[in-house]
Amino acid sequence: MKPLGVGVVGCGVISEIYLTNAALFPQIELRAVADLNPEAARAKGEAHGVPAMSPAELMARDDIDIVLNLTIPAAHVEVGLAALEAGKHVYSEKPLAGSTAEARRLLEAAEARGLRIGCAPDTFLGGAHQSARALLDAGRIGTPTAGTATLMLAGHERWHPNPDFYYAGPGAGPLFDMGPYYITAMVAQLGPVRRVTALAAKGRDSRVIATGPRAGQSVPVETPTHITGVLEFASGALVQIVTSFDVKAHGHAPLELYGTEGTLIIPDPNRFDGTVRLYREDWQDQPTTHAHGDGNYRGLGLAEMATAIQAGRPHRASGALALHALEVIETLLASAESGRAIPLETTCERPAAMPAGGRTGDISAAEAA
């Protein structure tokens, strides 16, 4: 099959790993880059050997099949709708939208035009998480009954020179920032969430920037910075989730799954690699049995979507999955504010497992999945 042409809109920091990794995946071909800042587009275009242009010019090109939307989150829906109007499939960085209402608009527009929406994170397709999925599906921990998802750190003002966004009201905070990785990873393992409950707190009213030209400046905190909740999955499993910018250190694994016969420790869902550990009678490190588990393979979900489009099957890092994860985040915060458990309105299919084995860039075996 010929590769599908990809045009990148948004040439910020995250674009570099996508642009670099495009060469790893024969399913896609990078054909243009665009940004509202022409200089940013020009620099990325020159570095990666593709033409730079305005977003409108990119979307008008006949050789662009998929628009890779790497703009700021506030522009995800606007850019996505423009790409769909131009007849392009869309793959977006997380989050899919600023709200589930906006995300639904995007998915409805895509369905009306017979086009695809894909969305990061795609780390759950990586070797470590797929190896854990294979152990789970093989019954190595028995029936999953519970789990934990833990992201706790001291705050981005320690290293980010302009951390204001992480604390500036709706759409900010640790749950919106990193929750998509943890929730998507758990949905990929256990299926959709049925109901959530949560509590939230704000550790401080302001943060002090530690590095860069604004070091010493204070940033106001307008959103909860410690959220703890429980996800009740449709399967019956209960997963405790904690996301926090108020913890200096802790000893929890990023993801753990508990079953009737054993326990799985699953690596950081912001990564494709890491060591999976299984407990039956004692702890044993498990081999990585799937490809894309030895580095950073951002763009894997985009390539898998391209393969799925040509094969005429569902893609794994889907808009429905991203919408469901976004609603889980919104509903956790709504639960914390209302003090009650709230059922989810959305659902999604558990993404199909990736096949074992394979080489970097080789996802052809997934076509029949």
C-alpha cells in the first residue's frame, strides 16, 4: 500500500518527535508543515526536508490525507473542523478538545463526512503496555478486580519557565495535564468506565517560578492541584486514581492492576517502554513481547490509524476513546465539586490488542485485528 500523506499543523516543541519519528513508519509520508508563525514552520520544514506554508495552504493540498493537529489545546477543535471541512482525516495531540461538548462536535463532523478522528496518547500501543495487556488477556492475574493509577509530583513551576497554564482555571491542573495518559492506559486494559467519584483540593493559592527569566515570580493557582477518585469500570473493576502537583515524593508505581490470581505493575503511561512486573507467588520481571517498547514512538497511533484507514477497519487511538477519557476527567472534577458519584454518558470499545513480535515501524500484522 502507498503511504498516506501527512501535513503537520503546529510546529511547537512536541512537533519535533512526531516529525523525527515519521521516517520510522512506512504507512505515512510527511509532506508539509504549517504554523501561524511562519518562522516556526520554516525552521521545521528546513530541518525535515518538507515545504512550509500557512495552515490554509496545507489543508488545500491534494496530497495531504491526514492533518496531524499539534496546535495548542484551545485550537484543537477549530483546526480539526477546518481539516475535516477540507476533506482530511485528523489525528490530534491530547486532549481532543477542551470539553466533551466540543469533542462531540468534532466527532459528529467527522462521521458526517466519512472521515476519521484519532487522538493521542498512543503510548498504550507501545511494547510495555501491550506486553502487560497480553498477560492480562492470558489470565495471568485472574479476573481483574481493582487497580491504582498514580501521578504525583511537586509541580511544573520547578522546571517550566512559564507554568501559568498548568494552574489557570478550567482545563488546567494535573488531571487535565496528565490524566489522559493514565485513564487511556486503564481503559485499554480494562475497557470503558461506568461511574466515578472524587474529591479535590488546592494545596496553595500561588506558585513561585524556579527557573528562567521569570524566576521568583508568583503564579496564581485557580484550579484543584490534588485530585483523588475512584473509577468504576463496566467490567466491575475499581481503580483508584490520584493526580497531584502537591507531592514531593512517593513510592507508588504509576499503574497497578490487582486480580484474583495475581498483580501486574505497569510502567509509566507517558512512555512506550519500561518493565512490566507480575506477582503470582513472587515478583518476576516480564519480557517485552511486543514491538515499540524500546524508545519514544510518538506517532505510532497516527501510523496505525493510516493502516486502519487503508484496511477499512477501526483504528485503536480513536476519537471515541479520547472522548471517553475526556469525559472521565470532566466527571471526576464534577464529582469532586458536587460530592456525589456520577455515571458516565459516553462509552467506547476496548481497543484491540496489538500483535506480538514485529519490528519498529511494522504494524501490518495489526490490519486484521
